[in-house]
Amino acid sequence: MMVDLKGRDFLTLCDFTQEEISYLLDLAKRLKAIKKAGKLYQPLKGKNVALIFEKTSTRTRCSFEVAAHDLGMGTTYLAEGSQIGKKESIADTASVLTTMFEGIEYRGYGQAIVEELAKYATVPVWNGLTNEFHPTQLLADMLTMQEKLGEDLKGRKVVYFGDARYNMGDSWMVACAKMGIHFVACAPKKYFPDPELVARCEAWAKESGGSVSLIGDPKEAVKDADVLYTDVWVSMGEPDEVWAERIADLKTYQVTKELIDAAKPGAIFMHCLPAFHDRNTKIGQEIFEKFGIAEMEVTDEAFTSKNSVVFDEAENRMHTIKAVMAATLGVDPDRD
Ligand code: CP
Ligand code: NVA
């Protein structure tokens, strides 16, 4: 049956089938080819999307803006200065935005907020990152995996190092379970993902041929890995006070060149970015002054190694976000 995502929200990959996710990846590839060929594809001229950012962003904001403009749409950015959640409820905001926009992106805190927005909006709502999930990042990551390792994702092994109970760890576990990929969360026990989500993912993995493992030892986890993935140890919105504990807990889960070399030959290193791999950031410098560490979740050597595909991932954010907007707004260059 032909996949049709017109009118759907994009809140978490939990809501999507393997066939639907594969369709979005294929659509992203086709849209990327159009852009690379220097051709215009503007089927959504005259439409507008609202981009709500309650947390900071470089990649996601730029991707939504560029992708929307490429498709012919206008964008409105809402951040600090809006009434959302302060003077106006999420439900009322959804009702207001629905009258002016054809789609709404939301980046913020609890997943419940984006779900609430979607409940009251009558246009598609897209999750641009919540504490629990970052689904558009996963589409970019899987597209990059296909480009670097081959089209067939089934049977690949992804190891996630670090805080595996937050948005990136959760999202990877769901994506792998849906797509038939072997997922390993490599972390101290207290950073393992929520058991309820693990159980749901195990059930999906049973059907897809993937698997979910929770492993404490990085050397054991990395064996035969195709992808080594990590993310910041302290996420947006978390208090500064947690740094000391996170550094102590996650230091031994840092991705190094030695760890990459212990994986499958040709393995790739991925990171959603931004990354703390040197002292060239305000926070990186502050952490160095306070704790004496110059690199955090990934060493600079690993980050800049030939195995690292982090900037390809960043580019693919735009192509995959374009696919999400196109599909949910009902356009496809091969169907129009
Ligand atoms: N990876 C990612 O979401 O980056 P930004 O926070 O810059 O959007
Ligand atoms: N876990 C990170 C992801 C950033 C893209 C955060 O939420 O800050």
C-alpha cells in the first residue's frame, strides 16, 4: 500500500511503522537530489509554518527555515518574546496558530507539551526536540548511515555511549527497534533508558529483527559495532549542578579513537551536535577551569578522525526535515 502521511503529526518515531520511516528516508534522498541538481521544487508556495523554540538551536532552526523556504513556504520564529505557556495555554496557542499556519514545529521541554499542542492544532505538529525524543535527528542519522554504510540498515549495530535515558538515547532505541537494527545502550545502570520504553522497543525489535541490549562495559559493547554514537553529558534545560556527577559517572564512556578502532573496521562515529570535543566553547572552557577536562563525551582525535561523519549528519537534518514537512503537508515530487 502507498504510504500517505498527509495531515499526520511527527512527534516520536514510536508512532510510525518501518514502512513509513523508510518512505521518509527515501523522500529525503529524492529531495536532496533535487537540491543538489540546483533545481527548484516549491509545491507549497503561499503556505506558512510556525517555528516555536523554547530551547536554543542552530541545526534544527536553520533546517526548518531553509527547508520551508526551499519548498516555497514562509516561516515565523517564536521564542522568548511569545506568550506561549506564560500568558497563554498550549491549547489556546494551538488554536491561534492553526488559523494562520499550515504546520507548527515545537522545540521545548516535556513530550507532553508537544503532544498537547498536536491535540489542539488541526495542522501537522513536528517535534523539533523534547526532553524525551528528537525524532527529526534520527531521520538525519539513519539517512547518513545509509549513505556511509549502505542502503540496508537491517542487522547493523549502533552503540550509544553516555546518558542513554534522555532524548537521543531514547530516540535511537526506538529507531533501531523499528528498523531492525541492533541497539546497545552503553552506560552506567542509572543512565539506562526507562524500562517501560525498553519493553516497548523489545516488542518492536522482535518483529523487525533488531534487538535492544543494555551494557555497562564500553569494550564489550563496541565489539562489531557499525556506529558509535554519543551526545552531551548534560542536556539543555538541566541545571549546572549536575555537571560534577555526570563527569564522574560518564568519563569512562567517552568516545576515543581507541574505542572506534575496537569496533568493526569501517565503523563510523556520529553525534547529533553540538559536541564538547575541545575547549573552544564558553562551556567547554568553564568545565576545563572547574574540572580540568579539556574534552568531554568525545575526544578531539575521535571527533576529527576519518570515521567521523558528524557534519554529513548536520547537513542531512535539512533534507530529512524537508521530507517530514513535505510528507505531512501532502506533497511528493514523484506523485504531484
Ligand atoms: N542536533 C541539534 O538538534 O542541533 P541544534 O540544537 O543546534 O538544533
Ligand atoms: N541531548 C541534547 C541533544 C541536543 C541536540 C539536548 O537535549 O541538549
